Amino acid sequence: MKNLSYISLVLFLLFFLGSCTSARWTVKEKESIDQSDYEVVEEKYFLQQSGEVTSGTPLLSLELLSETHYEYTQRVLMERNIQDYKLRPGTTALGIGGAAMAFYLANLADFGSHSSPTKKWTLNGMGALMLASGFLNMKPVGDPRPTGEERYLRSTGTAVEIDTVKADAEIDTSASVYILYNDLIIFEEHNQDITEGALNIPIGNILNNLKLSGQGPGSARVEVLFADSLYWYNYPIDTVLEPYAVVNKQLTALRNSPQENADNVLADLVEGSQLKIDSIEDEWYKVLYGISETYIKKSDASIIWRSEDYEIEDQLVTVPRVPFGEIDVESNIPMLRDENPNAIALLLINQNYNDTLGERNYALRDGRLMRTYLQNALGYSEDNIYQLADISSSDSLNTLLSSLQKTANDSTELFVYLSGYGSVDKQKDQFRLHYLNTSSENKSDSTIALSDLYRRIGEIPSQKTLVLSDIDFVRGSRGKSFSENEMRQIIENNVSPLLLRNPNSSVLMGSQLNNASRLFMSAKGEDKKHHIFPYFFAKALQQRRTVLSDIYQYLERNVSYTSRRLFDHPQDPLLLGNTQLNLAAE
């Protein structure tokens, strides 16, 4: 029975002690930061750029950030873990064997019957110890499993940590902002409020006010003084603003290819129209107009720099192309006299200048208007109207003048219309009419002295001669100005070869030397497709005014008024010679 009891005890121990778990505290970190034990050492604010500055968003945004320095206590950090164990087979077997032997000697063998109780208890104790050591010397299974329980012990030191976060939007603070261009301050604002945690500087709007122009506009510098710190940023202008072509002629053609061709014109743009430049190709600006590739001549526009969101009135104004005959003075032409076989007309018209002067828009249409009134109203035969257009030298003109001098007689009525750009040579006391650009480097080879032209016209025999001059001297003279006495003297000296030779001759000028000859059009859509002077000259004939003095009074009122109304600039016609010539007289 005793043996059975010992065996039962062994099985009982094997069943309950075959595996087990235990928990203990271990050191996790020797210098762990105790987040609950800290002190704020320092707190300061600073600015940091948020996002990029581009031509699409020309706004410099600086976020207000807070930098706080915390001093934390460092402590020994302990954590509690649970470990699984299982029996070691060899050790357990050895312990069971030794215990069995000790139990046998103490209780079953003859040695036990003759031994003293002390020895028996000693052997039984040794058996129990050997059995316990066999079972208690277990092998750990797997890694310890943390229970999540931690605790801090003694302090080991301190540590400083920096925390950077976006500042509270309700903080009341400000900064001073300076923007410099070419080392000059163009904008400054002291104590600019930082609202909702950000300082927003509209660089694009500020640079727009400079109205920068030309290629290579340079760069701008932004300086911000905040909390005794200076922040600075450099931005090339072409990364903040976009290049736009601004039409600086009264009218220019928008084309679908970079070449001058009557068939590739999409629309006409009025002065001041602006289009974004996509690229520059030789003598052309490639501009954005809808989804098409379009072009305008570089000589007809200048570059300005502005942001895409810059709003201006009448940024792009186009005018429609109207067929001849649909403008009021191009129709309803009265017949003022019958056909006059002795009436001869010379029309000298230059429009398509291809040099720095630029195209003189509607000049050829003005010439057609003159030709139409000469034929339908004043009885000029189509065969007696001679027109020279876009000449590049004086050869054809001299040939025609020589031919007219031979065919004309004392009964001839001569009408001459001059249209183009002119210039004034103050030193030589003369003004000149420009031909189209030539390859010659000598300026005089591309112009003709008007005194010589008037002399040649005066040499043509005639009963009466009228020269209608619509020459723009302002563009060709490049801004030169003259006093009233100087203008009068130069004009009289140049027209005298005609007026002194023929008392029945007159010169009617559409503008004086200081006045540009302007188109009858405005950015608001008013467009007569002609220059102001020939338009109102035809209008006078349409109203049956045929005596020069009456026509001149009509022009004085309407040409001057219209120029000032549309452009706020004068354009004053001038009549020299015989003022009583009647254009409709037989």
C-alpha cells in the first residue's frame, strides 16, 4: 500500500508540474523619459514657408510655428513579463530516479529496518529534494510576454526635447514685410497682422503695380522681420509673373501662322489688348488665344509682366473685318458732277511697312475710299486714276510723274493723295515721306523729300491742283516736338515749290507735325475702318460740300473733336494755298 501511495504521489506531481508560468519585473530602460515629470524651459515662435510661389499662385504664405523646449526627468523603467516553462526530460528522470532510490533505502530495504529514524528521515528528505529538483529545474518556452504593466523607479538624470507645432490661430502677433526690386524698396508694411496662424504676402499683386516690361525682368527679394529674426526669399520675376504681349499700335493683326499673309488673319486687335506669350519665334510672339496657335508681330507689341489673376478691363479687344461698302461713308455716295475727262488723280499709299515703323493699318482701304469718291462723286475716269502702293524706291514714282507731266495740259485737274509715315529733318528744314524698308543703310534712300515731290507735282501742267496729305510724322520723327512757329516755317518751306508755281493749287494736311494721324476706332468698339482724316473728308463730300473752305471748316470741327474724344490727343488739319477751289466745278 505504501508503494501505491508513492506512485500516486509521483503521478500527481507529474500531472500538475509538467508545465507552468511565472511573472517577474525586469529593467526595460535605464534612462527612460518620464513624460509626466517635466518643466518648460523655453518657448519661441518662428515662420516657415508653406507651399511654393508660382505664376499660378503668386502668394508667399508663411506659417507661424511654435518651438517649445521641455526638460524631462529620466528614470529607471521596469516592466512586468510572463514566462512559460516545461519540464526538462533528462533532469526530471534523473531526479525521479534518485528520489526513488532514496525512498527505497529509507522505507523498503533492510537497511531501512535497522536504521535509526534520523537516517530514515534524512533519506526521505534527500529523495524529496531530488524529486523536487528534477521537477523544478524547468526549461523556458518562448520569449517573455509583457503584461503592459510598467513603473518608474529612481531618477537617473534629465533630457531636453523640442516640440514644433503650428501655433494657435488666436495668438495676436505681427511682422514687418519689405519687398525689394533692383535694391529699391517697392513695398513695406510694418506690424502686418498674422491671422489664423499664417502671414500671406501677395507678391504677384505688388509686382503687378510696377508694370514691369521687356525681356529679362530680373528678380525680387522679400524680407520679413519677425521676433528679432530676418527671413528673406529671392524670386526671379519670370517664376512669379507671366509675360504678356501688349499691343502698342492702334491696330494689329492676329494671325494663325508666323508670316504676313492676308489669308492668315484671324482678327484685328486694338491698342492695349493683352495676350499671354507662349514663346518667342524670331520676329513673332506666339500668344495664347483660345485653343489655337496664334501670332502677332513683335514690332506691334511690347512685353509686360503680370500675374494670371490680375484683372484689367478690356484685356483683349478684337474688331471684326468688315467688307468694303458696309461702312457709312463707303455707300450712298452722291454724284456731284458728270465725268470729267481732264481730271487726273495720283494715289501714293504705303501701308505694309516691315521695319520698326510697323504696318499702317487701313491705309489701302483709305486709298480705295478716295478712289471710289473720285470716280462716283467727282467724275474721274477709272483710267485716269493712277495708284502706287507699298513702293520701296522712288523709281516707279519718278517714272509716273514724268509720264503725267507729258500728258497733262493747262485744262488738267490734278488730285494727289499721299498716305504713309513721314519724318522731319530739322537740320535740313524739310520733311520726308518714307517708302517701305529697303536693304540700304542710308536713310535717305528709303525716303523722299516732300519738297522735291511738291516741286515735281507743281511741274505738271494743270488748271487746278489739290494735294490731300494724310502723312503721320509722329512715328517717323520718334517723339521730336516742334513749336508752332517751327512747324509753320517747315511746312511752308516744303509746300512752297507747288503753291508758288500754281496759284490754283492747295495742300490739305490731315495732321500737323506734332500730331499723329489716328484711326477712327476706340477700345469700346467704335470702328470706322479708316483714318479720321480721310473718313471725314469723304463725309464732307457725302454731305455735298465741295468748296475747300467749307470742307476745311467741317474737318476742323470733326477731326479735332473726334481725336480728342477717342484718344485725348489733338489732330488738327491744315489748309494752305487757294482755299476757294471747288472740287465739283466743271
